[in-house]
Amino acid sequence: MKNRIEALERSSRVLAPILWESNCLDFGHFTLTSGKTSPYYVDLRLLPSHPKLFDTATDMATGLLEEVDLEFDRVCAVPTGGLPLGTLLAHKCESPLTYVRKKGKEHGEEQQIEGELDPGDRVLVVDDLITTGGSILTAIDALRSAGAEVNDCIVLLDRTQGGKENLAREDVKLYKVANIGPLVEELFNLNKISSSMRDEVKNYLQER
């Protein structure tokens, strides 16, 4: 357990400058969809606009999967943020790709799951980040309803706001490349943010 925590802190430090250089992180005061405020904002949809950085970040995710020796039959991306990551990760893992719409199409076969999926398939769910895990749980419900076996999920960044615990209640294990706390600490060490901003984010996370 100690080794895994240390490894997570190391990967968080490595990912920090990647997300900073790709403009995926901003600090200040932001109003979230819930109406609550946050001292930082994450938009990982910007990461694929920086191919080399995106490739490195995806290598970190595939490396984590190899490290834990995770076995799965298919990758399922959670649109829209998880779709670029899931696509490249599936390619690197030489695994078939599917993705789940928020709701079924209203035309054609009206399917919610795009791509081939057979009952009993072991599916790895992929998203770019997790907050409470709501969109991931919606995808998991659709996959399980279609007969898939879903026990694992991977993200680049965990905002540590209950997502891991919510997935665990549904018997899904979360793998993550980074946690927001040590990532922000590394940005402070790199002189990218001030000590006051570092402390504000730290206090915000402790209140969650």
C-alpha cells in the first residue's frame, strides 16, 4: 500500500508540468456546474491539442495498467472528455474500443453503446478525470445492463471529491495516474503557482 501511494505521488509530480504546459489547469475562482466555487479549474480536453504531451500522459496510463497487470477484453471511453484518452489507450493496449452515449440515439437502432460488445466481456472504463464519478457510473450501468463485466476504471486525474468511494460502492476499482493534491504541490515547487494559491487549494480539498 505504501509503495502504491509513493508511486502515485511520483506520477502526480510527473503529470503536473504536462498539464501546466498544455494549459489544462487554471487557478483563481471558478463557479462549478453545481453552483459551488473552486480555486482551480481542470480542462483535460485541451491535452490532445498538444500531441507529444498527450502521448506522454497516455503512456503513463498504459504503464499503470501494465504495472498492476490488469486484464480486460475491451476499453470503454466516457464521452466526451474520456474519448480521446480512451481511443489512444485502446490503440496502445491493442484492445477494442467502445464508448457509451449519455442516452441512446433517437434514430437508427437507438443504441447507447457504440462499438462491438459481447455479454461477459471484461470492460475497462476510461475517463480523463473523476470528481464524484457520476458520468462514469452512468456508463457502467449501461455496460452492465448490456451484459458486460465492469470492475475497473482508469483516469488521468482524481479531484479526490468522492469519486473513488462512489465507484467502490458499485464494486469498481479506480486506477489513477495522479491526485490533484500532490500535483498542485509540484506546481508550487516548480514556481508555477504562489504559496497562497497552493494553500487555498489545499484547504479547499480538505473541506471536501
